[in-house]
Amino acid sequence: MSALATKPSTDDVWGWLEEVPDPEIPAVSVVDLGIVRDVEWKGGTLVVTVTPTYSGCPATSFISRAIEMAIRARGIDDLKMETRISPAWTTDWISDAGREKLREFGIAPPVGGAASCAGALKVPPVVTCPRCGSTHTERVSQFGSTPCKASYRCLDCLEPFDYFKSF
């Protein structure tokens, strides 16, 4: 049971979770990235379902713990965290606000959807520089600072940047 007299609405809980930053890209929340898949009350228990960006993501346990701490800080004691790996997370789940936050943070958001990911490995997508807006960019490396990013360089402003790969 909750320590609160009344249960907060699931909309309230979603609002709280919008304040939980992704540990690798703190400019976006776990809600912006689409990692939080569901929030529901089952009797007196709040159940939060999370889908990791990929099954081996080292940040998964940290994300679940951050979500749990944010909810418990609001007085919810009866909480169950669930992990759902099917369907697999896709960059299609990143919100429009999340894409804009990535760009503002200096990371080019994914181009296209999950269906474009197979071709992205063979022919790099046209990626817009998050700093100057140029599409005159090149992939430096398929692998960036984290497995979900590739390293790019803008050929106009000459700045390096990460690209959040589509998958």
C-alpha cells in the first residue's frame, strides 16, 4: 500500500517520470526516450514497466533504480518494477520533445525509423549537424561514446558530434 491517503493518478506518475533523466544523456528523460512503457495501478500496487534500449544496456538497472527512487520520494511504498523486452525498444519511441532535446544537447536525433536501421549500417543516413543545421556531414565511426551512438563530423562548421543511431 502507498503511504499516501489517496493514490496519485497515472498521469501524475507519468509527470514525475518525465523528470527522471537518462543516465547517459541527462538532457532527455526516460519518458522522452520511450523507455517507460506503462504505468498502472494493480490494486494498491503501482506497476511501472520499462523496456531497455537494448538487452545488454549497462544503464538498465540504474534507470530502474532512478525511477523507483523518484516514485518512492513521492510517497509510493508499494511499487513493482517490470522489465519488458518484447517488443524490443526502437528509436521510433523517442518523443518529438526528446528528439528536440537531443538536438539541443548536441546529439543528432535518429534519422528515419527502425525500418531504416539495416540500411544505415551499409549506407550512412544523411545526418543534420545539431550545431549549425548543415546536412554536409560524414560518419567518422559507426561506434560512438556509447553503443547507441555513432561519431559524425560536420564538414561546414567542422564540429564533431554524436548521432543517435536508428534501431
